[in-house]
Amino acid sequence: MAVEPDWWTLPPLEPSTVPVTALARELATAARRLGLTWTFTSVLAHLQAVDGLSVLAEELLLAASGASRSQRLLIVVDQLEELLVHTPAQERAHFVALLRTALAGSVRIVGTLRAEFLGQLLADPDLAALVGASFALRPLHRDALPAVI
């Protein structure tokens, strides 16, 4: 999971219809790998509070790094457009509120999004508030696909 010494990276999550559930699953799995006794249910309960992700991230990073608190947690949201297409508005708002609060602390987010959804993302007030920087990538050449997959 952690490749860079100052970063702890969760495996990419796909938000689907219930992104908070997907996030809880990844956090619980990461915690178990570190020897923490978090259950999916307890993580999900923490994530009901708007500062829940911030609290869990700090505990996870402390367990990952020992006494050092210099690490950051990187959350990768793959297929971010699912938040626009499949996720109900209330679920999306809760997920975004968790992310927004956590961004004030040690959490950073990278999201992948197909270009045709960029306009919708920027038009959504909740999601647009999360956009700090965007980087456009050219389409892959066909012969590069096996290496990426």
C-alpha cells in the first residue's frame, strides 16, 4: 500500500451507488492489514459523522507510521463519474462532505474522470468544490492497453 515514505495510499475505490460504503470497505481492509480491530460496521458508523473520515485517517496514519504523524492518506477514486451517474444526490453530498472535511487535515484525493463528464463535475457545486487541479491525459494507444491493465 504505502510506496512513498510520507504517504499511505488506499487501493482505488469505485464509488458506485453508495460511495461511503466503498470507502468504509477500503478503510476497514487497510486497518486490518495494520493490525487494527476495525470492522466494516464500526468504520461505516464513524463515517456517518462529517468529521469521521478525518478521525479515521489520523488513527490509520498513526498505526501505519508509529509516533510520526507526517504521513498523508491518499484516497484514489476511480471512475469519479459514477458519482454523477449512479450515486443518488444525498449519498453524493454525504461522501463529498466527508472528503471536504478530511482535506483540511491529512487526506488528499485523486480522482479519475472521463473527459466527457468534466462539464457535469464542474457544474455540480459539491463536486466542483473538491477540484484543486486537473490534469488531462491523452488516450492510450491500443498497444499500451495490456500494460496498463
